[in-house]
Amino acid sequence: MTAARACARSPAGDLRTRGVDGGRADRSRRSVRGGPCIQRADGCGRLERRAGRRRGRSMTDPPPPLVTRCRLCGSRALAFLATHAAMTGEPHHFFRCAACATVLDAVPVPLDDRGENAAGVDLAVRVKVYVEAEAGLQFMACLLHLARMLVGQPERPVRYLEAGPGFGFAVHMAQALGWEAIGVEPSEFADLGREQLGVRLERARLEEARVPGCADVVIASEVLEHVPDPDAFVDTLLAPLAPEGFLVLTTPNAEVLADGGRTELQWYESFGPGFHLNILSPASLRLLLGRRGLRDVRTFLSEGSTGRQRMIAVAAREPGRIPAELEWAGVQAGGGVLVEWYLRTLLAAHPATPGDSLYAGALHRLIEHTVNAGRFADAGPHLAAMDRLLAAAGFRPETALGLRREGLLELMRRVPASVGRYHFYRGMVALLHARDPDAARRDFAVAAHLSALQESFPGLFGSGWFARARLHEGIALLHGDRAAEALALFEELLGRDEPMEPTTRDTLLWNKAVAELRLRAHAAGLRSMTELALERTGFPPAHRPVLGQAVMFFGQMWEDLQRQLDTVAQRVGAATEALERESRERTAAAGRSQLLSGAGSRERSALEADVHQLVQVAGRGVELLSRLAGAVEWFVTRGGLPERIVRKAMRIARARLAGGSPAVTAAAQPALAAFAGAAASDDGTEVAPGELVHGRRLEQEVTGAHDGLARVRLKIGTFARRNRSRLEVLVRDGTGQALRQVVLPAEEFTDNRMHTFVFEPIRDAAGRRFTIAVSSPDARPGDGVTLWCRTDRAEGLQVDGRPVPGTLVYELGYQGVRLPAARDLLVVTPDVIGDVRIGLGMRHYEMATSLAAHGLRVTLAVPHVLPADLRGRGFELVSLPPLGGAAAALADRHAAILVQGDVLHRYPDLDRAGQPIIADMVTPIHVENLDVGPREYEFATQIIREALLRASFFVCGNERQRLYWLGMLTACGRLTRGPGEADREFRSLIDVVGFGIPEEPPTKSQMVLRGRVPGIGHDDFVLIWFGGIWDWLDPLTLIRAVHEAHREDPRVKLFFSFYRRPGGEPSRMARRARELAEELHALGRSVIFNEYPVPYARRADYLLEADLGVYCQPANFETEISARTRVLDYIWAGLPMLVNAGDDMAELIERHRLGVVLPGAEVGPMRDAILALANDPAARHAIAANVPGIRPRFHWRTVVEPIVRYLGGATVEQRAQVG
């Protein structure tokens, strides 16, 4: 009996698992095979699956009635569904219940209870293959993330129990999250997982296991379908579940088998003949859980070729426990982040040796994860590490192509079992990132060969990899301009009698069509595209024959047309050559000249006739193409080819045959003709009339709609370069008299955007005619900008004094008259944003990113010139000079404005604009300046008072701050009965938007501290003070403690991440800190100062090299209401922390056991804590294991939700639904 099935038992209520991973799916393969063990048991490798399919489809005669009552609902309304053979060849008859849609195997005893082996491969190889290649960690991570979303962040560790965890990867992942995790597994895999992963796995049946009660989450993945008595099994699962706990089940979905499995490619895995006894539907699963006392049940469908092969069910005893907003797509996204973090944790904990399966498996899955996400640069270091691993094991790709089946298992014992798939991903990087099709083809060839050998061992390896690798080998040939070879490969692959995943077949047909079109086999290409389109299930079957005939007809017509064009073109070419010869052979002899002239006339007549015929044929081609385009457009609206691909291809092809630009409308042609070097927009409605250089002037007549004309907005193109010229805008009245003039440097403009020119208001502008004249007097060719013009209307546009069709793209603005807001929120930060981002600059950049991710249209304005290569992630990033009225113009475009600190003082136009103001009160600057000086304190107090009186909504760093600011708002008279009655906590007035962390876990790219910074060695114990050394902190106590600890343990080192800002002076406390280090002779020995802040993109490298995150603070009022940013950096990096009490973050660290919190700022206790942590790695690891569980509450996207609610902003998904 194999380990994969050793845990199956026949008595009711026994625990039955589906093998080493509990049947979890490997989503990267895009097909759910039910995990490696169900493949093993079912014989679902490529060869055995074909045999099973043939046997299953041929057994169509109904068997005798072996089952008379549904085991789920008790109904007798059973109908024979199908007969399929198990891996032994024994037929299994399946019936379907008409009442609850459950599919039942008539034999209620699992196959391996009768002693039949599931695979003929020794256990060591099966475990190695599973750990290194087959385990579906992505799906496990999804279930763990689902559990995290359900239980939230309790103050104690989450209690997690898994029934049938197999090897125990999910239990290990839960343990890494800081949970109290245990798995119950009756097979020998419990012993193996306990030994290799160090997790708590009890080898027993669940009802016999000694497990603690009151579990917060109980998970049983792919077990339910194996038990003969589902009710008894669910009761066994509920016994250790806490009253408020959650039960999570996964199981195949019987609904996809209603047609016998014709629509689901993974139908055999779902039937699981010999192993799956009861295959439930969503209805029967809800029925089962409901009668076991679970009143809140939610099911999700996922996986397989239909996207509905698998059910994931969440259940609770009391209604309303499961969040209404819970969606499986969000679970999958969070699972992706979690699995990457877990894989990096495994890599860090295991040596890079070929014999370590956990290291090899984690490395392979990180390669798979990053390549599938398109993060090719991130995959590079992992690919290099795998190359080294394979080289150390003696593997050579060139010799692998000669490997035969009998040598594969020996190779699998010696090298990572993922070697074939690794070469597939290596080929993807070479093809899509390095753009080296020859190198990609070689990797895909190795992958295809090894995958073919692996798939000859049914059930041991996953299927589908050979077809995928061979397909991409052909794609690489196509990219290398070897279309004929690629086409032959595609045809060979299509000719194989093998089941193929729908996505693989779609890609195959598409690339076959591309190869045929490149080889000018147009009809064949159209036939391939038609075959691809007709296989799409969304297209109405009744329309397929008609459309197929139409496309074949068009394809034949196209080939005939191509032949006619070629023939006429050859005749035109021959006639042209004859005329050229005639011209060269002319002589001065009149008679001969006349004779030749007559011959030339005849040649010209023939040429004109041929050219006329060519034009006619080309015209028919254009007409044909238009008809074909119409047919295809009709087709795609009914579920065929992707519409965006078809429309773009047909537009380009039609334009090429027509001889013009595809995007230019008829209205744009006169404007294009009027401008030298003009270009058209994609939709043809706008034209850019070339560079605006010295000597060129554009003038636009406008009419004032209101009094107080104060600004003009123009759409400017910069040719995507940084221009150094100036742009001059002149406003003249009807007599030509200059009224206003604005000159701005062109380097402030961004490409293809509206830019505002502000001037003193023209009071009596209503109804008056003006001319807006635009020029760039000092611009030379290559240094000018352009202005965009509309071509669909002509309203008084002149270029260099002559009228042209069209009008400038412009808007007029008036003082006191606001234009409709084009964007949702303007964020104005007082801080610097560039390669270095700290404090408020970092905060506002990440806030803008996350608000944009919520679907809001956000602009972030900074008070300095931006680096040329810096862009916003989903939001607009602009520079806002303090003078010139730019702030008012920018405010007019936005519905609300978020400010911080002295922004309103710097930009008084923002205050006068009238939009709602959101005040970011995360830094109480007046409190921070208490000890700086009376003038600074008075200025800060004035700024705070203005913000409290002006803003409509406030955000702060934590709940302590919120209470403080509520008191200040009360004193200012801002609390009224109205808000209080509707919102007792006044969160509609002020809410918490603290600092956050990215959802993506930090990744290491290079060494930056150990062996790189003088004074820090590879084996040192590094404390990192990440952030500034501000006057309101206490680094002095920490420096003294580190100095004393270093005397006892020379490994102890303290690293300050920066001493001063670039171009700035160090703070008073920073100077004192360095002076103290010098006084103690600790500078450069035990205390190291980095001069300037580390680049924002490289901060993870510093954090991940440290052993302990630290900060120290005095006991004062500022500490009580502070929001310490650096703690979030430590949480993001998973660092244990050493801090002293006093602030909100210290309470969080103590409550969630994220580090050591000292009661005061005393040198002795701090020194002792440092030495204790330095010499107790187990304690540090235990602390670090608690950190991941707290992270989700600090993800930036979650942190900014109060602002989203205040603005009433719809999410991206909601906008998509509305659209």
C-alpha cells in the first residue's frame, strides 16, 4: 500500500486524505490535477490517462443498479452517468442524484483498502519529486491567506488544525505565520514532514488524535470525496473547532461532471475512479454542512479548464461570521504574496546543496512565481542559483537530450526533480526578456525532452509540460524568423492524439496561424484562426458552421486576390523597365526617335492599362478586407476572437492596403497638409503640428464666457524629451493690443498633457473676443514643444498668419468660476521625493499609489523639480512651484486637496480655491518643536491652528493621536451635534491613516552591510536604527548600551541608516550622538553612521541584513502621541525589535510579541537585552515568526481606506462593473 493512500480506511468517520499535499492544486500548471497523489492513484499521467479515457468513453451501457439511494440527501432519483476505469483497469460506475446533483461511485470502498499499489516507484523518489516539483504550495498559501482573512488579527496566536496535511507544507507555513499549527496525518508522510520541516504532525486518524480543542480554523483539503460517510467525517472535523471558529473544505465540483466530463479537461481527476466515492455539488455541500449545524456557508469555484472544477467552502456555526466582501480573487492575490514570502523563508533556512530538497523546491517555485508574474529581472538571481545547483550535481543540458526513459529515475535521484520545468522557465526568460530566440529554443528543447520522459511515469509527474515546452520551442523558432520549421513543429504537435490544455491549444493555433501568414499561406492562416475561434465555448454553436464557411470563402478570395496582385505587379514592373530601356536607347536621329517615341507611347498605354488594373484589383482587396473586417467584428461580439486584437489588426491591414495612416480621419487630412512634420493621435481627432520653433507662431481666437478670465490651459507635447526652451503665451484683445503675457520654461511640461498658464484676471472678459498667441522665440529644432489641435472643428486657428482648419486643444478658466473636477484628489507634500524617500515624502508617495489602486484619480505635487526618470505608480506626479498661480490652476482640476504641515502657508491659493481640504495631522509639529525655540513653536502652532479651522476632514497616525486631535478640535469648536448623532466616534471628521508597508514582501538584491561597511563583519550581530536621528528621540542611551554590550560580545554593532538629509545639516541630536560615539571610542567600531539616507528602492537590502530593529525614546508628551515610522519598516522586513515603552507602537510590539519592550531608557537593562538576543537565535526566530501575522493590517491599501470612504471613491472593480 502506498503512502499516498495508506491513510484511507473504510469505516465511517475515518480520516481519508489524498496524499502528501492533501490534493492541493499547482496553479502554475493552469490545470488542477488534484495534486500529485491523486494522479498517482488515478493513473492520471499522460499515458494512463489516455487509457482511462478510452475505457471510460467506451463503457456506455448502464450497469445494474448498484446504488439505490443518494448518500448525501437520501433521494432515490439516481441516474446512471458514466463508467470509468481505475488505474487497475477495473470499471467504476458513477450515478448522479437528480435532487442534489451529487455524483456517486457505486462501490463505497476506496481502491487502496483492497491493497492495490498506487505507483511503482520507491518512496524516496516520490517524496523527492513531490517536495521539489509537484507540491501545490500556491493553493496551500491561498487557503492559509483565506484563514488569515477569516480570523483577522487576534491578540493571541491563531490555533490551526489541518486534517490530512500529508507532508505538512501548509502546517509549516502556518507555523511561520506565528500560529499554533498542528496536522493529523495517518500515513508515513507525517513522519517525513515532521523530520524535514520540524512541524507538529501527529501520525494518527483524526478521531484518535490527541489535538487541543478550540481551534480557530480547521482545514480539510481534498479529503471529503474519499469518505463513505460525509456526515460522520464533518462531525469529526467539528469536534476540535472552537464555537466561533471556521471550517474550510476543498473538494471536486460535481457540476462540471453533469455532462459526463465533456466540457472539463480535467474530468478524469474529478471522477477519480477507485478513490472518489462521493463527489459533491455546491448544493449538496451546503446541505451537508447545514445539517451539521453550520449556518453560515460560502462556496467558491475555481481551477480546471472551466474555472469551476474545484469547490472551496468556508463555514461557521453562526450566521454573519463570514465577511460579505470575501472574494476568491482577493484570496488568490494574497496567497501569491504569502507563498513568495514563505519560499524566501525556506531559501534562507536551508543550504544551497543539490541534496537539500527543500532548498531546491523553494528555488524552483520562486523561479516559477517570478517568471509567471513577468518579473524577469527578479528571476535572474534564482536562475543563476539553480544553474549552480545543477552544475554541482553534474547535470549538463547538452547530454540531457540523449537521456532515455530507463535513466530518468536515476537522474531524478541526483539532480532537482524540477530540472525540466526549470529549463522551460529559463527559455521564457531568454525569449521574453533577453530576446534571444536561439537560446530559448535550446532550453525549450531540453524541457520538452525531459518532460516527455517524466510523463511516461504515470502519476509521478504532472502532465501537460511536454506540450507546453514543445509549443514554445516552435514559438522561439518563429521569433527567430524560422517560420517553416515552426509550422512543421506546430502541425506535428496538433497531430498527436493527446489531451491538451485549452490555453496551450489556443496558443498553438494562434502561432500556427501567424506562421502560415508569414509564409503567405493566407487561407491556411485564416482557417487556423477560425478553428481557434470556433473552439471558444462562448460562441453560439449554431453560428459556427456559417461563420466557418464565410471565413473559408474569404480566405480563398484573399489568395486569389493575392495572385492577381502579384501578376499585375509583375506586368507593371516589366513595362516600367521597358520604358527605362527606351529612354536610355534614344538617339538624335529624328526618324528613329519618332519610331521609338511611338513604341514608347504604346508601352505607356499598356503600362497605364496595367496600372489601372492594379488599382482596380487593390480596390477589390480593400473592399474584401472591409467585408472581412465586418464579418470578424460581427463574430467577436458573439464570443470569438479577442476583440482588441482583431480590431487593431484589421485597422492596420486596411490602412496599409489603403495607403494611409490607420488613425487619421478625413477631417485630419487638411490639417496634416497644413503642417510640416505633423502627427495624428490614435483616434485621428487631434493633430500635433510639428515643433514650435523660432519664427513660428500659433494664434487661436477665443470668446470669454465669464468675467475674470484668469488662465488658459493648452495641451502640449514635448516629444518625450526634456526641452530647455521657453514657451510664451500672449493674450490680445480684438484690436491686437497685448493684455497679458505668461512665459514658462518648457522643461516643466510633461508630454501630451494639459498645462495651465495663469495671469491677472481680465475683469470684463464676458462676450469679448481675444486672441491667444503661442510662440517659443528661443527654441531651435530639436528643443521645441508642440501644441495639439482638434481636427473635428475649425474655430479661428492661424499658423504664421494664415488660417488653417482646426482649433487648439484649450480650456479657459475664470476667477471665481470653477471648472468641473477632472481628478479626485490632489496630494501636496512638503517633503522631497526622489531616489531617497523618507518620512512624509515616502508616506505621501505610497498613499497616492494606494489611493490610485482603489480607483481614485490622484495627483501628487511636490515643491521641487522632479528627477526626469521618476514617475508615479498609477497617479500623476507633478512639480508645484510656489509662485505664478500654478497652485490655483492645479487645485481647479481636483475635487479635494490633501495637505500636511505648512503646505497651506506655502501655497495660499490652495486655501482660497474652495475645495474640501484633508489635513494630514500625523506629525504634531508644534509638539515636536516645544524644545527647539519660541519662534519655531509659535510658527508651528499657527500652522496647526489654521489647519484645524480650515480642513473638512483630518487623518492622523494612531488612536492616541486621534484622541488628542479630537480634544484640539473640540477647543476650536469643530465638534457639533450633527456629526455626533450620526457618528458617535466622529470618524467622519477625523480617522486613523497611519504609516503603512507594501503588500509585496521585501527581497534581497545585494549585500550592503556585512563585509561592505567598514566595521561590520559577516558574523556580526547587527542592530539597525532605520530612519532619522531626530531631536525628539533618544539614541544616546542606546549608544551607551551597545558600547557596553560590544565590550562583552565584539559581534554587537549598531548601524544608523542616516546621519543627515542630502544637502542638509544634521539635527542637534544627530550631532550629539556622533560626539558621544567619538567620546566612547565607539565610532566606526561598535557604532556606525551612514552619512545619507539609503535609496528607497534598496532599503530592503539593509533591513534584511540586520538582526534587530531598534529605537529609543524619552518619556515625554511627544512620545505619548507619536507615530514611529521605522517600526513599520521593521515589521515589513520581519525583524525582531528592541524598544522602550512610551508610545503606541511599543504597546503593539508587546501585545503581539514582536520584540522586547523595556520599561524605561536605562543603559543596563538595554545592554542585557541586547546580549540576550544576540546569543539566543531561537528567541529571535520565535519573535520574527510572529511578525507576518501583523503585516496585513498595515498594508498601505488597507491603511488609506478612511480617505477612500471620505471621498466616496469607487474601487476599480466597482467602476468596471458600472462601465
